[in-house]
Amino acid sequence: MPHADVIAHRSRSTAATLGDVCGHVRAPLQAALVAATKMWIARRDERILMRLPDYLLKDIGIGRADIWRAVRYGRV
């Protein structure tokens, strides 16, 4: 009878518990993926801007030394 009491007092099913675990694992993985994607995009944009001649960078309003900051934080 003690075994039946333990099972009867469960508040959640195994499926619900596995869903919670997947949710707790998914959020950090999703955050890491978003961060990695943003970093990849910033590096790609930085490489593209570094290939531009100085007169085009001047037209955009940034100098070669400002490319890193402009890509990550915008033109300030």
C-alpha cells in the first residue's frame, strides 16, 4: 500500500517533467545560439566594411578605426 500512496500523490506526469527539463535546457541553448549568431553577423559586417575604400567609409560617416564600434553599437 505505501507504493500506491506515493504514486497517487504525484503531482506531475513523467511527460510533464521531461518537458520541464527540455525547457530548462532549451532556453540557455537558444540564448547561446542567438549570441553566437549576433557575433558571427558582427564579424561578417566588420570584414565587409574593412574592404571598403576610405572615401566610402567617409561617406558613411565612420573612420576605419571606428568600424568595430559602429558594427556592434551603431554610429554614435
